[in-house]
Amino acid sequence: MHPLFAAAELLGLRTRELGDPRGTQFMPSLKDLMEFMGASWPIALGVLLASSGILYADNVASSYLASLPKWAPGAAFVAALFSGSVLIVSALKSLINLARKPFMRKRRLAWQAEHVAGLEDLPDSERYILAWAIANSTQVVAAPYFNAHVKGLITRGYLLTTPGSHSINETPLLIPDHIWKALKEGLQGENLSALIGVRPFDRW
């Protein structure tokens, strides 16, 4: 069940009969409650506000509740508990993710620096492909996917496959941004004119 429908179950907008032969006693099932725990925070907030309104109206004996069944305040109380729990868990997850961001960024930058340093260890054939891309100002290389040198770059993460269906003879492969930036800086001032306009894979 979609969390929105589960939320409706909690508020009694869609109800489930629990064995009452007259069909007057309704409460959400445990399955409905568990499904509601997967609701997004806007849905949970909406349910909390609605159920809180029902509980407040019941507390002040509002005449607006006269047409509602007797179990409505109980259902609203359960809805308030579960929606409040969803909001608390969502808030905790957000705080944890916020606290983790600096550490994740530091780890990512360290990995990228190590990845860039690995360019020095590439075979000449693979460095040639990357230099050709810089010379021709193309961050996406259309390459034969099963070429041994191309596969080496893919395996090491210096070329990334792009989504979609492509010809195996001309597969668009993306050079990651951090590698592209490092290559441009490292090859700045180098004479790459001999690589401009050539077909890099004809040499193998």
C-alpha cells in the first residue's frame, strides 16, 4: 500500500473492519501501521496536524465531532503517535547525514587525489587516449568498448560508461570531472597539436 493510503487508514478516511458484525468498529491493521512508517515527512506532518486537530476538538468537546464515530479520537491518537515517530526519525536521519557530510567530503577528496595520482602509472597507450581527449577538447570519448586499452581505462575508473544503448564500436565513455580537471592542468602548455583531428583507435 502507498504510504499516503496508509496515512488515510490511520485517520479513518479509509477503514478496515476488525471483526465487528455490525461493521461499526474500525481500526488500521498492523500492516497499515508498518506501511505508514515508510511515509515521507510531508505526509507524516499532514497526518500529525490532522490528527492533532481531531484530538484537540475532542478535548474541547467540539460539536464538529458529533458526526464522527466514537473510535475516531482513538484512531487520531494512534495516527499522532506514528506520524510523530516518522517525523522524529526523519529529523534524526537528516541530522546524521548533515554530520556525516564533512567526513564524506574529506573521504571523497582523498580518493580523488589518489585516483589522480594513479594517472602516472598508466601505460603509454592509455595515457595517449586521455591526452587525445584533452587535445580535442572532448570529455566524452566514442570508443570501441572491447578495445583492450579502453577496457583498462574503464576498469581503473578513468572512463565511465554512460546510460542508454550504444554501439559497441562507438560507445560514449565519460572522463570523470576530477580526472578531466587534472589532465587539463597537467597537460597545460604541452604541444598536443599532433593529436588534433586524428582517429586515436586506428593505431591498434
